[in-house]
Amino acid sequence: MSGLQCRAGGIVLVIAACLLMPLPTAAEFPTQESLEERYQERQKAQLEKYFDRLIEQSYATRKAAWKRDFSSVEAYEKSIAPWREKFADYLGGMNYPRDPLRPREELIRETDTHIAKRVWFTAFGDVEVYGILMLPKQFKGKRPALMCLHGMGGTPELVCGIVERTDYHNRFGLQAVEKGYVVFAPVIMNSPAKRNWLDRKAIMVGQRMQGLEQFKILRLVDYLASRDDVAAGRIGVYGISWGGRTAMNAAALDPRIAACAISGHFMESTQKMVTPSPHYTAYIQVNENYAFFSRQALDFADADICSLICPRPVHIEQGHDDRVAYWKMAQEEFRIVQDYYDRLGLADRATFEIFAGGHEVAGQEAFAVFARHLKP
């Protein structure tokens, strides 16, 4: 028999022996659950430990990166100016054309105190800003203006009392016009599903939904400043919930905004994003991907964003029973903001309010702040 035949015969014998071996029983196979526990969960734990370590280090990284100059207000503003551009890029960029506004108006109703209109104007291209404009009737001449930004589930109509229903917005736009402000309440995407859908498309073309909406607020400032009945140097912004965050971002980005009030969305943002708590729901626990941004922990805590508003006035109102932003967390973060204003000798321009209530517009101290600084 040749060597080839011997080898072939050996292969046949091995195959035959394997075929005769008994198969493992079900008990001898590992379960998918045991494999998940042994390998997947161990890998996840290792990776989470790695990321948590970087997140913990981010506090020191962020503190070292900012070089604020408190020697004077002018020096301070110069030192933070580059961060304003960096913040715009962080939010997704705002390199959209400033096309002619081309406003259109539609009368909704007229009352003893104000006129309400629906208004559309160009943000850029065929993308429009839509909102409710309300004009006070009991005052003449150029008036201070207040942009009133709704939160999730909200609408400009709820903010302005155009519908019968009332909710956590407490019709704060209607309150503002009755106090003598020209009010504009713009529409923003008002549900996580809508925001996630649009944000995923934006990411695919190198943009972010938040950056685009922030640009629309900049265009709203353009629109208000162009009106003959608005005092362009006395434009403020007041927002609740995600509208509060959008208001904070807008004031940080646009120095033309003379005063800002943030309701129910100022916090220690790194913990809010990734650390579950009995006092609030962390974003990592829910399907709200639009709220996450690249280098969020490394560059921009909420106190850092407010430092871009400084030295202009900022007011933060926080409900004691609010489950979106925990009041103790907000209070601790505000102490950092207060320090920035204190070091510039402007302590009275940064104020913080804890009120008895939940996730809602308080509309008390905030309007007092606007009265002092916008002078209706």
C-alpha cells in the first residue's frame, strides 16, 4: 500500500471515529445567558470603568482648559470670546446664510391689552422661523422684547395663552406682554422622537439639530432688532425645560441678548447625563440621544455656558420638586457661576431662585430681573 493510501485510510478512520463519538448533551452546552454574563458583561464592565475614569478626570481637564481673565470686564470678555465660537461648533455649527427675513404676519386676535399674530420669517433658504408675536397696547414707543421658549410637549400657543389649556408653562408669554414687553414665542421641536429623528439626519451631514435651532434663535434676534417698535438693546430670553437650555445657549452665543432667565434646566450636566439618581432621570437611561454632544464633559458644563453670558444678567429658577433638574445639584453648579460674577464685582447680575413647585415656570423673580435690566 502506498503512503498516500495509508494517509487516506488514516483520515477515513479518524472521520469514522468522530462520527461514532457521542454528541454533547444539552447540559454540556453553555447557555447564551452564561456566555453573556461571562464575556459580554465583563467587557461592558471594563469599558464602563474606563469611560467613568475619563469622565471623572474631565472636571480637572475642563477647569484647566478655560483661561478666564478676571482683571476687568473688558479683559474677561476678551478671554471668553474664542470659547463662544467653540461653543457654536460644539452645538453642531451655525454656518447658515443670513438670507433676507421676508416676514409674513397673520392676525390671531386683539384684546384690551395686546395684539397677537402668527409670524413666519426666513431662517435660511426655505427653512422658516415660526412663532407667536404679541404686541402690548398700553405702551407706546420702542419696547423691550422678550423671547419666550417653550419646553417638551409645549407650543407657542400654550406659552401665549392662545389655547384654553394651561400647563407647566403657566402662559408666561401672556404674562410678559401684559407687563409691557413685545413677546415672541418661537416653535422648537417639542418631543424626543422628533428631535432624535431630525438629529440623526443632521449628524449624517455633519450638523446637529440643536445648532440649527440655535441659529433660528439668532435669526429671531435679527427679526426683533429690525422692528421699529423694539428697543434693540433691550432684548431678553426666558425659557422653560429644553427651552430653558435653548435660552441659556442663545444668550451664551449672542451678546445682543441683554438678559436671560433659565427655568428648570440648569444643572450639574455631567452627572445629569450619565449618573442615575433618585432625584432625577439621567439622560443615559432614556432614548433622548439629541441631548448628547461630543466632548460634552471635557468642554462645557452648565456653569461654563453661563460664563459666556457673563457679564450680562442671568437668572435661574428651580422648582424644589422638579424631577428634571434637582435643586441641590443646580444650586451647587450655580455657586460656580456666582463666583465668576463676584470676581468681576457684578454679584447682583447672577441670581438663583428655589421655589415651591415642580417642573414649571415660576414667573416671579425672573420678571423682577427683567424689569431691572430691560426696563419695560
